[in-house]
Amino acid sequence: MALRNDPSAKKIIRGYKANERPLRFHLDEDSYEIEAVDDHWYEPNAEYFKVKTTDEKVYLLRYDEHE
């Protein structure tokens, strides 16, 4: 499985709120359902999720509530 670290990831988590995990995200024109969160960590200005989608792809998502 390849890990996609897309620069637009900071804008793709939809419906995410504190103390919850992302359920889906949008990238370009596609929507992806998240099957599992494999890792989750914090940095001073953002929160990150390493996720696996239902089609077995792995993505690194960045959530920044200030953007």
C-alpha cells in the first residue's frame, strides 16, 4: 500500500470535530470512505490522521481548524 501525502490534505477532512475520527474525505472530485484510522498525532498547529480507505489505499490527512 502506498502512502499518499497530498498537499491539499489540509482541506479534505469533512465533518471532523474534536474527539471524533474522520469518516470520509474529499480529494479533487472524489469522495473516500475511511475504513480505519491507523495512526493519529498532534502538532502545534494541526492534527494528523493516517487512514485506510475502503478501497485499501492509505492517506495522510491534516486537519487545521484555523484554515
